[in-house]
Amino acid sequence: MRNAIIALILLALFAALFWLPSYAPYFYIFVATEILLMGLFAASFNLIFGYTGMLSFGHAAFFGIGGYTAALLLLHFQLPLFWVLLLSMLAGMLLAAVIGFFCVRLDEVYFAMLTLAFGMMTYAVVHQWRSLTNGSDGVAGFALREFGLGLDLQLADPAVYYQMVLVIVVLASLALYLITRSPFGLLLRAISENAERVAFCGINVRRYRLLSFIIAGTFAGLAGGLFAPFNRVANPDMVHWTESAQPVLMTILGGAGYFLGPYFGAAVFVLLETWITTYTEQWMLFLGVILAIMVIFFRRGILGTILDWLLRRQ
Amino acid sequence: MESFLAALLNGLEIGLLLFVIAVGLNIIFGVLGVINFAHGGLYMLGAYLTYTLVSRGGLPFWPALLLAPLAVAILAIVLERLVLRHVYGRHVTDSLLLTFALLLIIDDAVRMIWGSGIQVVTPPPGLRGATSALGFSYPVYSFFVMGVAIAVMAALWLFFTRTRAGRVIRAAAIDRDMAQTIGINVPLVITGVFALGAWMAALAGVVAAPMRAINPGMGDRIIIDSFIVVVIGGLGSFPGTLAGALVLGMIYAFGGRFLPELNLVLPYIGMALVLLLRPQGLMGRRTG
């Protein structure tokens, strides 16, 4: 019964979001696209953080490499977007495999330090390798042609691009959700609760952590691959550590304990950003203050706090 | 030969300065169990305060060497008492998140107060120019940096082995509950250690101010370097921190001179090698 209600609500939400362009002003289509992409980015981060219990400060590396892969493929090879996105995911996956291989070898404290360090390394390489990445200007000037798979989509129209993003993000999120509900996902959760005990059961904890890291990197690559055409540029900002701070904050804002927490947090984050940056440029300062307050007082996030409160009233 | 010697000195200078910063990070981790992501920000604050006192305020360099680290240490006491204290006893990710939040706040506050441009501090009179004492020309100020770092190292060693306060801190690092039981005021020790680490980071910032470009990105770079140092050397080990700092200093100095196109990734390659061959660090203990 409860599941049916939740499914119905989500279906209604999907319908309302899909036809958003027919009743909302243009500006909100851009905001909604950004929320969806950031939501997927944050949800992929939460597979490592909320489900596996490892705090990564370098997740933008995979988002960024997905974005650069998409921009470069569109610029030089004019591939259909579908294949571009697949290759963006592959790029995120490969980079996560390499970085993850080193980062999962020690405990959480080392993991946090190493992910930040390797994230900064990726940024430095992207920033300095001018012949490929065009340095601080980034890769721009590419055109969106066709989606592929025989679908006739006018991708240059932001409304169409938004609807395509919505469908892809929903499908990807469904895949992520199924992963978290699978025996594999349950094992990740067991690792986050007590890695030592899981190891005693004869499970190779390191391998599962690495797999979780690689899956997260793959979906972050997809989010980045969709973000670069939306933003019309792939630039070093996408790889910078402040970009890595965003999924952390979105997840904490929404609540790491719920699958939909990061999406909810992304919505709050993007709306706050749109609002605060009209007043001040010191957006990161606000982020830091909000993050500190959430961690100290509302560790379960906005969604988690609300749900706790509702459940207690029942 | 001369270029080899110059690179060696350069590596020593970078490494010793890094040691002063990374050892503070390490001491804080040892007692609080917290990796302070904002540690680079405290270093940066030391440098910016020097700029304000010396280049803006017209003060000589020497009072700034005392005042700036003191101010940062006081700030650290406030941060520890008001912010960090809330998450002791919680899972380690909470303290990581909290110091990461402090990193965001300090970075943007610096941008707001001092702007995004590069600021300059000139070395104090007597330490300007170069000397040829070793047969080739080398900046006088670099020798001063090495001297300060070695003095800090010696003072730390004496403090932790010869004084009561040093032994109390070591006791609190080994077993917090037992230390509390035998009457050590552990919360006070924690505050003191956090302030000491911050003081050292800021001191390094003051000393670095006249020879490095002061900009809002300097804290990020130094925290990554400090992480590489503790990964190479091993968390919880003083000799390890020194070894890690010197290794990284040499990588920068010799890499910059002989392999400039790889200089950017060489530190990470070094770190990756240590992780593969000796994951607990050159001199670290196994942490699990």
C-alpha cells in the first residue's frame, strides 16, 4: 500500500516534470535541467558515501572527465549524442577504476585525503594540457546534431534537451536504485555499518568498495556528459575541488540515508544558489556555513529530518 | 654540479617548510583523530595577515612573525570550542565534513577580504638578495626559512620528550580515556593541540609570505602537499612526516629542474608508489 502510494506520487511528479516546458517560463527549464543533472551527480556520489560509508572529496574528477569526453567527441567527431554519452560513462568508469584502485586501499581518513588529492591532480592535468583541453577556456563551440538510435530530437531546443535529460536521469536513477536494492547493494551497506565484520565473513571488502567507486564514477561521467552540452562548454571548473564539494553538500542537505535525498538536496542547492548569487558572489562561504550547520545539528538532512518528524507523529 | 646542489638546497627548503605544516596536521590527527582539511587555510591566513601587517600596516617583519601565528592560534581556539567540539565521539566522516566546511569558509572569506589577486611581501632588511657562500648564488632568505624550520623541529622534539605538557599530550594521544581517568584535563589538551597545530601552519605561512606569491589558491595547494607528505611518511609518525616532506621537497626541486613536463604529476606518482609498496607509509604504523 505505502509503496503503491509512493510509486503513484513519483509517477505524477514525472508527468508534471515532463510537461514542465508547456507551463513554466524558459528560465525554469534551465534550472530544472541543472537540478536533474546535479541530482544524478549527487546520487552517484551517495552510492560511495551513504551506501558504502566512504567520504569522497574528489567526485568532480569523474563528472569533469565525462564532460570533457562529451565536448571533445562532439567537437572533433560529431558523434550522435547517445554514443557520446556511452563513451562519457566509459571515461568516468576508467578514471574511477584507476583512482579508486589507490584510494580504497586504506581506511576512511586516507580515502578522504586521497580522493581530494587525486581530484586536484585531475584538475591540474586538465588545466595544463592545453593542446587537448584548451586550458582555462575549456572546450566549447561544438554543435549538437542528432541523438542517435533513430530518434528525431531537436536537441538544440532547451525544452527538448530538458525532456531528454529527464528521461535519461530517471532511467539512470532507476538503475542506481536497483543496484542499491540488490544483494550487492546490501553488501555495500553492511560494509558501511561494520567493514570489519563483513571482512570476517570472508568478503573482500576492498573489492566491493572499488566496485562501488567505479559504478559511482560511471554515473558521474554520465551526468558530466549531459552537463557539458547543456552548459555549452566543458571547462576546468567542472573538475575543480569546489565542484567536488557540491555533491557532498547536496547529499548532506537532502539526507544521505535516503535514495532520493541527494535529488532533493540538489533541488534545494540549485534554487538557493540561484537566489543567493543574485545578492553576493561569496556563494562558497554560505555553502560552508550551511554544511557546518547541517553536519552539527541536522545530520540526517532536510528530507531525513522531515520524514523522522512525520514518522514520529504517526 | 652547481645545478644539482642548488636543486638539493631548494628541495631541502621546500621539504622543511612542508614539514612544519604537515607535522601540525599530524599532531592534530594524533590527539583529536581529526584530519583538518582547513589546515592549508590556516597557513594561508598566516601569509595574508603578514601581508596586511607588513605591506599594508607598515610594520616590520619581525613583530608579524609573532603576531600573525598568535592571531591564527586564537582563531583556532574559537573554531575548536564552537564548531569542532560538537562532533567528537561521532563517526569520523562528521569531523571530515566539518573541517571541509571550514575550508570552504576560509577560502571564500580570504577572497572576500583580500581579493583574488596576487599580493607581495618583501623580505626584511638583512635577508634580501643572494649569497655566494657556497660557491654559487643562492637567496639569503631561503637559509632563513630552513633555519626557522629546523628550530621549530628541535623545539617540538624537546617539547614532546622533555616537558610535562609534551608528555601529557602524548598520553592523551595514546589513550584519551585513560588520560582522563588519571586526572588530565583532556578537553583542554585538545584545544591546546589544535591551537598549536594552527600556530605552526600560520608560522609557516608568515615565513613563506616573502618568497611565495600570496593568492587565494595557496591554501589548497599546501593542503594537498601535506596530504601527500603524510601518505608518503605515514600518519602518526614524526620521523615519517620529516621523511615524507623531504621526499616531496626533492621531487619538486629535482622534478622542476630535470623533468619540467612531468612536474605536475610526479608527486602523485610518488604517492601512488608508496600506496602500492608500503600502504602504511614509509614509517607509519598499520591502521587497518
